[in-house]
Amino acid sequence: MFVLGWNEPPERAMAMGGILRWKDGRNMPDVHASLFQYRDIPVYMRLNLGTDMPEIYRFQGSKGILEMTEFGPTYTPQSGKDSAPSYYAGSFPHAMRAAYEKQWHTENDPKLGQEPMPETVSFKGPDYDDVRPHLSTFFESVRSRKAVVEDAVFGHHAALACHMTNESYFRQQAVHWDAATKMIKA
């Protein structure tokens, strides 16, 4: 929410998962896949407590992919043009597929020596401690009396997304936020 500049709850949430590894009496899933709708943008989040995984935020758009990890951001540009014939052509009858692929290659293959070479750009740093800058921002806000970006409303919206995904998991159906009644509804 912070990276995208959003300070609102998701409109809808859908979740599924289960207690697949830690069968120790807990009632919350150790594998949890959630899909949120913010405006017209789907946001997918997953939690897997069954394996050690790096924390990665991946933003996929028409101009490329931006990945953010604890060590820094990586940007992989994409032209937005098809780089190969459609995957779905595999279901075409043989003659139709061959004609389609021939035409696609004729119209889209780059000339020899003019092939695009997208370059991934990475910024790397030491292991990032997110607690220190968070506390520094908070203390500076207290000193200056200026509001913080991640205020109580922001925290409420972030927590509400978590409550919505948990409600969806337990109800086994999609839920939405009803702002008028301030309730999560199925």
C-alpha cells in the first residue's frame, strides 16, 4: 500500500489455504493465498510458513517488472510486444497453427543484429533493517509534530485487508468491505 501510494481498504478479498505443515492445534493456515481487488487492480499475496522464503514484492506492468527485496529493487524492462507466437496456437489444427506461426515470424521477427537486448537493472545493498528507519520516521514526527504517512487510518486499512482475507478463508467465499456499515460482508 505504501509503495503504490494507496491509503484505502481493498474492495474485495478472496483467500484459500490450509494447515498443511504445522498440525499442532493452530486454527490459522500456514499456507494462505489471497487475492485482493483495489479499484480495478488485482493484488495477489501469499504466505507459506512451511518453507523459508525470501520476502519479495513484484509489480508487473506494461513496461516491465519491478521486484523489491530486502537487498534492493530490480527492474526488468519489457517492450509490451509479443516476443513469440501465442501460446494458445498450440490448440489450433496443425495446418492453421503452421500458417499462423509462419505469418507471425514474418511480421515480428527482428532483423539479424537488431534483436532487442533488455537489460535488468538492479540496485543492491546490505541486508536492510526496516525497524531503524521506521523508528527514525516516528521519532522525527514526534519531534516535528508532522503527521506520518503510515498513520492510524493507514494502519486500519492495512489491518482491514488482513481481516478480510481471514474472513474469506473461514467463510470459504469472497468478501467485500461495506464502507457504509463498516462491516465485512460476503
